[in-house]
Amino acid sequence: MSAPRVTTGKASLIGGIVVAIATMVLWMAAAHELGFYGAPVLIAGLVVSAITGIWTRLADL
């Protein structure tokens, strides 16, 4: 007898993507207003938005 599996829905995936995009937009807006530019700021924003999107996807289980 196998254990029941938790399945994730398509809404969870879409929600994670939307949250990641929104996080990146807000990150870039805040960086621009504070006068931070360059590759390190962009890379940090990508990392933060990816982690936020993944966390949202997993938290929606």
C-alpha cells in the first residue's frame, strides 16, 4: 500500500511565478530610488526573487 501523494496545482506554479516577477519589479524600483545600479544589484534581485517565488510555490502546498 503506497502513501498518498500531495499534488500541486497549476495555480501554485502561476502564483510562484507572479510573486517572483513582482518581487523583481519592486526590487529594481527600490534600487533605482536608492541609487543602486549595476550587476551585483541585479544578481541580488534575481536571487531574492527566485527564492521568494520558490518559497511561495512550496508554501502553497
